[in-house]
Amino acid sequence: MGGASSTGGAASAASAGGPVGAGAATSGGGSTQTIGTPDCAHDGDGRTTLVFVNGCSAPIEFRGSDIEGGELASGEAHCVDIGSNVEALSSKRYWGFRGEDPGAEHHSLAEFTFNTDFNDFDWYNISYVDAFNLPLQITPLVRPKCKALSCPNDLLPACPSVGRFQDPQGALVACVSPDRNDAMSPVALYFESCDDTYAWSGDDQKGDDPSPVRACAGEDFQITFCPGTP
């Protein structure tokens, strides 16, 4: 796997709740208006493209385990080509934050394993196992059989006292789990308010509790921060 490369600049997001409707800026600086999938993600082109969208009211930074990331103004999107749609891309994580980075294990995570040897499936999930800092949504693009995951609610204001993490200025910036393996911790129980996320490390093993992980033969995905109510 090589390093990630950006295939487009910023684009205006048409809506915060679904795939962006504006094309990403091309390398020449122009932009193209589209409906649905932005023009930087082309289904069937043999590439795996991620579209990062800022639905928050303020600028954010986005990062990832295999990308440099960057800054997104409110309503903007950015596309990143992370590799081919056939090579195995395992255990990838992507996150965002407002203001100062709260540091490792203090982010909401979008997690992926791409192009597995099981029907060429991509596996993906939202994780609050370590912490919550921004609402997240994962939307597979174009493939109608692939299901979106969405946890649009801001969980910071009512975070249990044991999990409240403040920056040096005293602002609440993350809700952190005191024990990622404890299903009964106050923070894990609080995170259970969204069925589409891992609230603790074993959240896919709890009886009738819906599994927070999805799998399908996808190609391109949109990661939306602050998606709003679907």
C-alpha cells in the first residue's frame, strides 16, 4: 500500500445528511456541480475513494491512519484516493476534531477494512469504544445494497461526569470511556443510545443488540462529521 493522495480539493456539501451534491474542485481549480456522488468519486474506476464532509457549523480538521488529512470549512468536502479497489486495506481509521486535537483515544472513529477475500466485501463501522467527540455518518456511495451507518446526535453536553474531557481552556471536547471493555460503565451505557456505533469493545456480541458493523461489496464511501438528523 502506498501513501494516500488527494484527488480533489474542497467542495460545498449540498446537504449534511446524505451524499454531498457538489463536485469536488479539480486540480485545475474548477468545480463541477453533480447530483448525488461528487465528481471526485467514480464508481467502477478501480479506486477506493473517501469523501470527507464537514456538516458541522464550525471548521474541523480530519485525519486518518493512512492519510495526512486537512481542514474543512463548514459545508465543505474533500476527496482522498486511498488505493485500488482490489488490494487489501486493513484496519483503517478516520476521525475529526474541532480546535485543538484532543489526542489519541479521544475521537469518534470511522473504521474500515477494504477489499477482503470474502466476496470482496468492505467492512465498516462507527466506533465510540474509546471516546466520542463528533457525530459521524458513513455512507457507501452508489451501491444501493450497501447500508449507511449514522449517529447524528451530539453526545458531549450530557456526557456522564466520569467521561468528561476538557481542553486547557476548560471547553468540553470529548466524552471518554473509562474502560473500553466494560459494557456497564456509565459512558458505554450512554453511548448505547445509538445502535449504529460500537459503545464498547464487545458491542457486537450482545444478544439481541443490533450489530454495529456492516459489510458489502462497496468501492467509495462518504464520511460525514455532524451529519444532522437523517
